[in-house]
Amino acid sequence: MPSNPVVHVIDDDDAARDSLAFLLRAAQVDVRTYETATAFLATIKPLLPGCVITDVRMPEMTGIELLRRLRENGIDIPVIVITGHGDIPLAVEAMKYGAADFFEKPFDDDALLTAVHSAFNRLEGTAQKMAERATLNERLATLSNRERQVLEGLVAGKPNKIIAFDYDISPRTVEIYRANVMTKMQAASLSELVRMAMIAGIVDGSAKSSLP
């Protein structure tokens, strides 16, 4: 769990917002409150690590629109949506846009707190992935252009002779570049190299199935 995570509470209803803030602070959780999603987005950089609890129906920008905006900007923060009675279709739509959970009013306080702590735990995994991706990008930066081309060919499942044909070099030269790539990326096997490439974002999961 990140140190001092924060719950960002967004609700245009003063009483509901204050009630949520009181519940969270009583549970020793740091809280920031916002009357609108627009106000939240205005302070998003730098964003304190934690999660968001937002009402789904709000003026200016709904909870659904907020989720859409976060996704468009590549901001990966867990979002818990609060819905009114009869808003289950909206809650389902929110889940499609990446909401971590949703609660229908009136909600159980303990269940909400459990969801918040689950969101915090998810953040730890996200932070680890970000650190790993940064490390792998540093390794990728050490590759020459030809080594990068060979890497992309390898993770696409191409045999050495096809990579050699693509770049008009000999298969033996490809083997040398391949050895350099494995060393620089610190990969013990081709499968590990593919996993690294997926984490770094230079290949999608479908490449794995085409490996020899």
C-alpha cells in the first residue's frame, strides 16, 4: 500500500460529501473533498495516490464522464461509484469504463471501507508495475536500432531466418543481435523477453501465441 493514500470524495451534495468524509476520517483515512468532478480534475496534477469515490449523478460532469476523462488521459486511479436507487444501469456502465466498485445508496459503511482498502492494495500492485516498466524502458534505451528491430521480430514470434530476410542480414548476425538483446534486457529466456516487451508496451498479449 502506498504511504499516506488519499480518498478523493466527489459529490455535489454537501451533506453526503461531509458524511463520507467523516466516515473515512474516523477510519484514519486521509480525505480530500470536491463539489464537482471538474474541481477534482483541476487539481489532478500532481495527483495524490489513493482512490476516488464519486457520485454518479452530478452537474457539469457526471461520474461516467469523469471515468471517461480519466481513461482518456491515461490516469489509472481506482474509482468507486456511488449511485442512487434505480441507477444500476449507470453503475454497470461505470464498471465498463473501469470503475473498481459501486455502491447503491444507502450503502453499508463497513463494505465501503473494505472497498477503499482494496483499492489501496490495488495501488501497490500498480506502483510495482510502473517501477518495473521504468526499469525495462531504461534497458530498452540501451539497444541499438538494429537490436530493437531484432527484439520486435523475436517477440512477434519470427524465426531468425525471417528476421534476417526482413533486414537483409545473415541469420548468424541475427543470432549475435539476439544474444546482445538478451544480455542488455537481462532476460534469461525468450518467454521472459516477451513478458518484458508486454510490460514495456511494445507488444500486446497476442504475440505470445505465435512463438515457436
